[in-house]
Amino acid sequence: MKNKNIQLLPYLDDFLLSLQSNNYSQETIYNYERDLEVFQNFLEEVDTEFDDINKKTILNYKAYLTSQDRKTPILEVGEKKLSSFSINRMLSSLRSYLKFLIDMDYKSPISPDMVKLVKTERKNLRVSEFEEIVKIIESPMQFEKNEKVALRNRAMFEMLFSTGMRISELVNLKKSQIDKTGRIFIIGKGKKERFVYLTPRAKKHLKNYLEIRGDIDSPYVFIPYRGKNVHIKDKKISCTYLQRKIKKYRELIGINLPLSCHSIRHAFATYLAESGANPAAIQILLGHESLDTTTRYVHVSDRYAERMHRKYHPLKE
């Protein structure tokens, strides 16, 4: 594991290799590794060997995850409290690791079943006003002095809202995935394949960026620059870069509601639903395996609920 002289979790490399051999994506494997690094950080802080962990250790680990004093995988103090969904993802990673040890007949100090997930909060996901989404999408042209960076970031935001892509799918996007009609072939989570579609507006801004980008020798659509115009060879935009930019633009514009790349994906689904799109179609566009997941996106708007009430209530007149 990274930045560790001593690996507290036995056979961790074998576990990650097993994920790779089972055709998990590199991003998924990386997320498992990061989650287990957090658990390793915890064991170091409480001075506990892996072989000595028990039910109380897991209880303390849950408390650690809910604390803002927890360490991130790179040993920084967490900036904000983790959501119950994030905590459960980390606990699930630990459970999968313990299951692997047992499946391979390695020694595991506790059963995976002892790692119980926490109760998740059911909350109304808030979606930014449409006007705020538009301001964020257009903001690179206002705040970026480098024209290439401005056109690139504008095109990226336009494509996020046009297609509902995940940020990881966007930064890994290659020119070969886009056809002349604006249809984009995506291989998403779990190697699931789907098509997403560019609006005429998004196609226009992508064209503007590609014209100034020029014939750069890179398979990726969106490329980073060092200094004013120098392309960094064989590199791609990082998810962290784009998240930082949205945060900066949001603060400069004066939008109070927290907004991220994932918020734009939420807004894509919500505003399609508000315009009457079928949830099953939105499910396909988002690449969700379950329609239940999609409905968390499309039923978040109070305005939508109010309009449906006014339209369909049997005693409205």
C-alpha cells in the first residue's frame, strides 16, 4: 500500500489482485485500496494488530469514521463528516476483504458478518436551481484567463449536463468514443455499456474546444496544460481538478448551496424528469442497474412534486 513501510493488513495485495482477476475496473480497485488504507490508519492510531481485532474494534472503527478527526488515506484530517453511504462503502470494503481471507483459507480474526453497516439517513437530495447550474456551466469563460482552459472547462461542464456522465467517465473520455451525431459510447461501472447523447449546445462548445486544442497526440478528449499552453503528454484531467474548479467558480459566483460534478449529474436527471422524461429512460442514460437508484435522483424536486399534485389531484377543481 502507498506510503506504508509496514503493511498491517495481511494479503492485501493478493486481495487487490483478486479484484483485478475478476475484471473489476481500475477505479473500483483503487477505491477498495483507499478504503482499506483508512482502516489501516485506524489500526495504527489505536495501536492494534490485525490479528487482535474484535467486535469492539469494529465498533470503535465506526465511531472513528463518524468523527471529523479521522485520517484520510493520505493521512490528512477529514474536512467534513462522512455520510452514512460513504461509511457503509468503507465498511463493505472491509467486509469484502475479510471474506477474501476466509475464501482463501487465510486466518481472519473476525467473521465478515460482524462488520454491520450503519443505518442510512433518508434525506431529500437538494438540487440547485436551473439558473445556478447554467451559471456554473458558463463560469469558466468568465473566470479563466487562459482561453484553452476556459474553452476546455466550459466544454466539460456542458458535456456533464448534456449527458449525465459520471465525472470519472468524462475525464477518461476518448475521441474514439464520440461519433459524428454526438452519440457517446460509455463503459461505466461494472463494465456496463451504454450510450449517452450530446445536445446541439454541448456539441457546439465541444467543437469550439477541439478547434483550439488542435491535433494534439493524446487519445483523451480533455487534456491538461502546464503554464500557458503546453500540453502535458500522456496525462488526463483529474477528477480532483474539476471538483476544485467547481468549488472555486461557485464561491466566485456566490452560490451558497454546495455544488459538485455529481450535483450536475443529479440536476441532469432531475430536470429531465421535471420535463416529463420516463424514469426508465433516465435509468439507462445514467447507467444505473436499479430503477430504485434512479428514483433517488428524479424525485428530489419539491417543484416537481407540487406540479404533479396540481396536475393529477382528483379534486383539484
